[in-house]
Amino acid sequence: MLVHLSRNLLSKSIQHVFKALSNNSTGVLSGLYIYAGSKEVVFSGSNASLTVQHRACITDNNKIHIVKQGSIVCPAKYLYEIIRKLNDGNVVLEVNEQLILSITSGNTRVCLSGMSPIDHPFIPTTYHQYTGKSIDVSSSLLKSLIKQVAGAVSTSEAKPILTGVSLEVQGNQLTMIATDGVIRMASRSIYIENERGFFGSAVIPGVNLMEIVKLLDDEGDGMVTIQLSHHEIRFITQNHIIESVLIEGLYPSTRNLVPTTYVSEIILNVKSFRQVIDRVFVLADHHLITIHVSEKGLELISSTSEIGDVRDELLLEDKNGENFSISINGKYLISTLRCIESDNIRIRYAGTKSPLVLLPASDNSTWLFLLTPVMTKDKR
Amino acid sequence: MLVHLSRNLLSKSIQHVFKALSNNSTGVLSGLYIYAGSKEVVFSGSNASLTVQHRACITDNNKIHIVKQGSIVCPAKYLYEIIRKLNDGNVVLEVNEQLILSITSGNTRVCLSGMSPIDHPFIPTTYHQYTGKSIDVSSSLLKSLIKQVAGAVSTSEAKPILTGVSLEVQGNQLTMIATDGVIRMASRSIYIENERGFFGSAVIPGVNLMEIVKLLDDEGDGMVTIQLSHHEIRFITQNHIIESVLIEGLYPSTRNLVPTTYVSEIILNVKSFRQVIDRVFVLADHHLITIHVSEKGLELISSTSEIGDVRDELLLEDKNGENFSISINGKYLISTLRCIESDNIRIRYAGTKSPLVLLPASDNSTWLFLLTPVMTKDKR
């Protein structure tokens, strides 16, 4: 391999894929893969569960001169740090027969011991022109969808399937569902304009989806092609391919979890509710916040023994039905409220033993969040 | 105590002193002290070694209404978080006879269990008008002085005196010296325009001085009055008093450490030197960087076994004397170069067993840094 390219392009390309690497990886997965083809240089990093691949194509903006094709895997952390600290200008990457990558830039000459890339996962770059069974979603909509749902996955490995997010495509509708099986459930459906024969379902590790949100942030707006195989799901953009493994097994049905009736419904301003909850949470021992709903509004109370307590109030935008009191886990409520994009939220109460249902106040949205109340002593 | 004041003023005041508190403190030192006098509200935090006190005076800009004087110590972490999360507007602080601090702001009502402030260190606010034996130094000069010297203290508790910075005033000259007793020594003298009978010396904990730099950053530019007692040193600004304990004992003489002759002297551009050292440091196993000085310039080499090596070069601005090679601890050199304000640096070499002497290239500056070379196998 012998490639000339600019320090900026090299540095950005490495940054994109460096995030996918795990500190704990050993062997070929501890390295960053570089492949020089005829018209592009491809960078790839993987932690076995998530593989991120970035290609730098030869264009008018990207001055890349590929003298000799080839590939290598080299120590990611050192490569990343060295390239970051090079002065701006031209960089020459050369791999010799002993698998040594030499990096030359100005007066700087670096030699890094490489590894054979044979066992490193490599995703064919032809996927960038993928036209098979797939759906196209705008990057911003996909990020919003993931953020609103993936926070509700279980963090316990007791039921691995619940650490994943269920993705389902039926006709023009894409639905994501996540639940920890006990306290939280989140779901949202979006309308897909362009579906090319894609159908079926998959369970994607929640942690991978959260990484994908960060990786899509790097890419800017645009369309993302989602493509599903038996064992992987791929998110393909102009210059990125992100591939995640799937969690095997049947995702439990969540339809019966949603209460079909309710005894009270309130509408709240999201921003004000978030501020009040943030404040009350400071003194919420075990994250416990008690909420009283009456004609006067919403009263929130929390306390930590031997430290103190806090009470706060919030006006309701609207209320239908009975007054009620409920204790909830403030931490989960805060993380949910952070992902809400609408101005107002609708909360439905169906009794002390039923989960609260959180919905956007506007009827046409398809997002839904369930939060099971905490049973406190006075309610038993 | 009954005080009305704005959320912004309260929040800023608490932020100033919150930094002095230690997470490990118990009892009265785990709390934040609030004192309402006739014309000011004073906030104080302490970790026993460092006490930081901020006063908010009644002025046209600071709308404070002190209805009833008094004081309390209350749980710092909770107070800080709650005040930070209050909406802007008026806040009422009230302490009742049971030592409960109630905080009221809009619809928010917080009760925090307080402690009696009897054992909390309190520095009389009359020090703000201190006119006794003291020196005045501009805040920016003092910060620069501390940054350039305090990094050289020892981090080992084996010799406690070396974890401190020696401060000495003789006539119109203030000198700070720090050394780890083995590898590094830093010293700098500054000229004091206004000394009011201050003389003598003290050893101040290096960690406290580094905190003081951060605290002075909050205050903006201005003059700092330094005042020395038998057991404490005080740094006094318009609204801050920062008090540090002193380390007891005699600071060792460092005068004999500085080589009086040298066999070679080079002058380097600080910015370029810093960039090259940063780069070479990436592969510097045990922080070891080897430097070769010749007519061609400065060559720097480092390596990590089984990973790789890096070589870099830098032109010299000037050179007098012999060529030489030396191995140094790159970490110490990087932290030293970060604090240098002049464009060029002068480095003197007096043999493989003598420390390198780093000086500003301009002759009239009084900063000096010693860096003892690392003895590598080839030199034994």
C-alpha cells in the first residue's frame, strides 16, 4: 500500500471509525483497518458487535493519490493520536512486506507495527449503491426515533432480548419498541416514503443504536438506507456503513401492556414540567418523586432523610377526570422528557397499579411511553 | 436569618465557594456556610486546608434585602444543585430555630437541615480592607507565576515539604520555587510595586495554589492582596478571601542545583517545540524521549516496543557550543512548555549528569526550570 492524502482528511476519517473500537478488544479488533482500493481509501473499526466503516473517495475536494493498493490493520489508539497531532499538510502512508505502516509528514516519520487484515470484518463498499430490499429514512428522523425509544431498554443481562430494541416494518410503517420488562416501555412508529420490498423484524442491541445516533451526528443530514440480513442490520449513508449484529430470539408482545381505558388525563407543558422535575429530583431519595394532581394543578414532592425536602407546583394546560396521586421514578421520567420534541405532553392515569401513559398532546403522533408507578408504603 | 436576593447572585456566590469543598469531608466541613450581616451575605466553603469565602455586598447591582441577620451551615451538594436549577427571580432564604434553612422561589419550597456554624472557619470580612503588612500583585501575573512554578512540586508525601511551593519576599522581589527533589525544579521572581512591610517566607501546598489559580479565574482581572500570618496565607480580592494553611518546616536550598557553566546552548521556538514534543510523546514508552542536537537541528526520537517508533526534527533558532544527546521525561517537558509565555526558549546543556536548564530566550526574565536527564543504558 502506498497512499498520499491530506492530514485533515485522514484525521477526520480515523475519528469517524475510532468510536466503534472498544478499549477491551484484543487481536485484530484492537486495530484500525485501512484499505486502499482503486478509487477510495476505506477505514474500519469494530468491537465485534458494531462495525463502522468510512470511505474517503477520490473527488475534487479529496486529493488522494493511491500509488499502490493494499491494506493493513494497525494499533488504533497510537494511529489516532499521532495523526491528530501531525501538522496540516500532505501525509504518505506506506506498508512494507513486514507489515510495518510508515507515516511520513513533513519532518515526522512514524513506524507502526501492523497486523494482517485477514480476520478483520470488512463490509463491501458496493453497499453504498445498495438497491435491494431496504428502506430509506432521513437521518434526523431516524436519530429522533432511536433517542425516544432506545432509552427504555433493560440494562440487565438477565433477559438479553430486552437489552435490544425491536424494529418492525409493515408496509409503509416502521415501528421501534423497547421495554425493560418492569417499569418502562417506549414505542414509536414512523411513515416510510420509500420502501423497496423490505419487511420483517429484528432486535438490535440498544447500546449499538445509541452509538449509531452519535455516528449519524458526524455525517450531517441526509438519507440513511436501512438494510436487514439474517444476522445483521446495516445503516448506509453516502460515506458510512454501520453494521450491527442482531439479538436472537422472539421479542415479547407489548400490546397488552398499554391500558385501554383511563380515569384521568392531564396535559402539561413539556419544558416547564422538565424544569420542575429536574429541581425536585435533587432531593429524590431512590429517585422517588410523588405527584398529586388536583384542580389547582400538579404538585411534586421529594425528600431525602436527614437532608431535607422540596415541593414544587406546575399549572396544568388541561385536565379531564379525577384527582390522583402517584409515586414515580424521577430518573426515568427525566430521560423520557429530554427526548420529547412537542411542546405539550398528555399523561393518562388508569389507577395506582396501572402504568402512566405518556403521549404527545397532538393526536396524530404515534409515540407512546409507559411508566409503571412505584408502590410506596401508604398505597399498599 | 431572613434574606431576599436574586437567584443569579445566589447561584454565582455558591459556585465560587463550592469548589473549595472536598467530597470526603464530614461534619461541618461538608456544608456550605452562609452568613447574613448588616450589609453583606457571606458564603464560605472549606476543606480544612483551603478556605474560600465570597461576599455579596448590597450595591445598586446586587439587590439584597437582609431582613434578619444570622448564619447557618447547610448540605453543600444539595444546596448547590437546587439553587442551580431554580428559575430566575427572587429567592427568600430563611433559617428557623430548629436550624432548618427554607428556600422559597416562585412555587418552589425547599427545606434543608442545617448545622450550627460554630466550628466552621470564618475569615473576618474586614480583611477586604486590609492595610497591614502585605503585598499587592495583579491577578494575571500571580496566576502566571503559580502556573509556571507549582507544576514542579513533588506528588509524593514522603517529603511533605516538597509538596509545597516556597514563597519568599525580599524587598520588592517575590520568588516562588518548587522542586520534586529529583527531576524538576522551577523558580520565578517577580517585581512588586507595592509592598507594605511584608517580608519573610512560607511554604504553600501546591494543590492549594493550583485551586487558587482556578478561583482567581472566576474573579476576572484586578489586584490581589497577599497577606501572611504564622500559620496561614491569605489571597484577598474585592469579594473573595482565599486562605491556605502553610506547610511547616524548612524548605531545602535549591541554589546549588543550578549548573553555573554549560557546554552548549540552543534557542528554540516554543510553539514548534511543543507541537513536536506532543507528537513524539504519543509513542514515548515510560515518557522517555531522546533528543539529539547537531548543526542540522534538533532530532527527537521515541519508541514503544511492539508498537512502533517516531522521529521528528525541528530547526534551531540559534546554537552555541557542542552537539549533544540526552534522554528526558517528555511528560515534565510538555507541562513546562505549556506555561511558557515567551516565543522562544533557551536550553543549556552542562553534561549528561547535569540537569538541563530552561530559560526564556529574552535575558531580562527571571523564570528558570531544571530538568534532570534520564540515564539510559547506552549512557552508563
